[in-house]
Amino acid sequence: MKKIILSVLMFTIAQAGFAQRLEKMQWFNEPEKWEIKDNTLNMFVTPQSDYWRISHYGFTVDDAPFYYSTYGGEFEAKVKITGNYKNRFDQMGLMLRTDHENYIKAGIEFVDGKYNLSTVVTHKTSDWSVTTLDKAPEFIWIKAVRRLDAVEIFYSYDDKTYTMMRNAYLQDNRPVMVGIMAASPDGVGFNAKFEGFAVKQLADQRRLEWLKKNANQ
């Protein structure tokens, strides 16, 4: 019986695959101009918009475009991003959010003429980590893997070889809004393209352990 239950659980997770149609997602701070075609989202990023809380700058903003669906348990999310960044702090990438005080955003951020791999982790106050790239990428893949109370953030140039950018805390056993975001805090907006956005549900480690212990009871 234990093997049957575990097999059914794994089959259900496998069937979930990477399916996620953009048309079935929803906006938080919908931009004025956006379009979905062939499972690709193009938007003109809202000028003077961002996500940040308190630390260093002393202000809080929560008004940039974010297109998302809600997921529970453990999962892997990824997206290919391309942007014609223009002004300082123009940015785009993935976002995981439980509420206005707890979120992670990760992707590319344009700072002082340089392209940076950027991650902002917010738990009441925000922090920011960056790695400057040697040259401007035509596009880049960003991936987030949620396991229990941690999220690992990766980047890739080919959707095959991924390198870790950050490991950050995010409260487990709580639904998460997962999606794509872009912001232009100091700028007048820019064109952002998101391709291949996908979320794959992973085997929940806590649930598997419980089944192993209780399947014969």
C-alpha cells in the first residue's frame, strides 16, 4: 500500500509538468500596454514603478507590474527574459510573493550602464544582492526552486546549465504568488519580453516523509 500511495503521488506531480498558460494568470498593478501571443508576454513597463521596503532608501513602493498565479507546496519556476533597458534600475525577472512584506524578485537590473544579476529579498525590509555581468546578454533564463522554507535562485544563458545566484528564506507551508515582474523606478519605462514561463510542481518533501511513516497505519 505504501508503494502504491507514493507511486500515485509521484505520478500526479509528474503529470503537472511545466504547464502554465499565461492567459490564465492575473495582474497585480496591470500596466497600460501589454500583449500575450504564442505564450509570450510583452509589456511596456510602468514608469516610476518598483518593489522595495524601507531599508537604505527610507521609502516603500509596491506598484510595479506583476503577472502571477498562486501555488502551494514545492515547485520550480523559470522564464526567459529580454529587455531594452534604458535607465538606472530598469529591471525584470521572476517574483515570488506571499504578501506586501514578504517577497523575492530576481532577474536582470540595469545600473549605471551595466547589466547585473539582481536579487531583492524582502521580509518587512528589503535587501539587494548584485553580480555585474561582463557583457550585455541578449536574453537570460531565471529559475527559482522552492524547497520547504528556502528558495534557490539560478540563471542560465541556454536553459541547460544553471548557476546559483542566491539562496533565501521564504516561509514554508504557505501559498505563494509566482510570476513575472518588471519595474522602472527612475525611468520612463521600457519594453520587456517574457518567454517560456513555466511552473513545475515538485514532490513535497514533508508530505513524502509523512506518507513513508504513516502509509501502513
